[in-house]
Amino acid sequence: MLGLGGACESSANPRARLASAFTTVVNSFVNHIMMPIVALIFPRSHTIEEVFWVVRKGHSYYNGTTGYNTLQQATDDGAVAIAYG
């Protein structure tokens, strides 16, 4: 039986193809619909890719009033940080 693109379906796992298609749809939904809405609701001075949370401060806490400006500054100082952007 021929499936998408003329490939034989017996050679590919249909569950894997379904999972791959679902992952593609979810990623597209999150990146193109959800993230712009989140960016409008929670405006930041930098892009969402640069968002991180400092779990433990480093040896010389950078800029003591506002914290680290970038993830690179935090990791260079030895801080434990979680990047979620």
C-alpha cells in the first residue's frame, strides 16, 4: 500500500510518522501563535530566547542591583542558571 510520497507504509512505523507529524504541528502552533501572544502579555527588554532564571548566584554576583544581564555573564561567574527561552 502506498502512502505519502509514494513510500511503502510497511517500511515505516505509522506511529512514528504520526508522532512526528503531531510534533511538527505542536511546534508550529507554539512558535507562531502562542509565543507572540506571550511576548505581548509579558513584554521584556530582550527576546524570549534570552530568558533565564538564576538558581544560585555566582562568586561575584554581577551588577548587584539588577542581577545578570545575560546567561553568558551568569555562567562565566559560576552561577547555576536555568535557560527557558
